[in-house]
Amino acid sequence: MPRPPLVSVCIAHYHGIDLIDACIASVRAQTLADVEIIVHDDASTDASAAHIRTHHPDVRLIESAENVGFCIANNRM
């Protein structure tokens, strides 16, 4: 049975296509190897979700059908 990751980094995201690559890269630059990255896209209309799926296929992406805000996004993650 696979062991769960030691750390989960949760990123609440909305219309940040210009920032998400640097954000994910900064998480990956950490020395801890056992990290999962979870991004909740809060119904962005700037193609962020498609960008994350294409460029970061290992990131667990939660796509919201509607903008639910920071608190609900964090609860979902």
C-alpha cells in the first residue's frame, strides 16, 4: 500500500496564470522530497486550469465550476 506524502502544499488559485509556474517551482525547489502539490482553481477564466494540466501533470488539480472563494477552496483541498 503506497504511503501518503509527508507534506501537502495547497495553493488556492484564481486568475494567476502569470504566477502559478513560479509558485509551483518554489515548492519544487524545497529540499523535502515527499511533497504533493494540490491546486484549487477557483473558476478562473484565464485558461489557468488548462495550463496547469498541461505543464504540471503531477499537480493534483481541483477545478471549481464556480468561484467559491478562499475559505471554501482551502476546505476542498
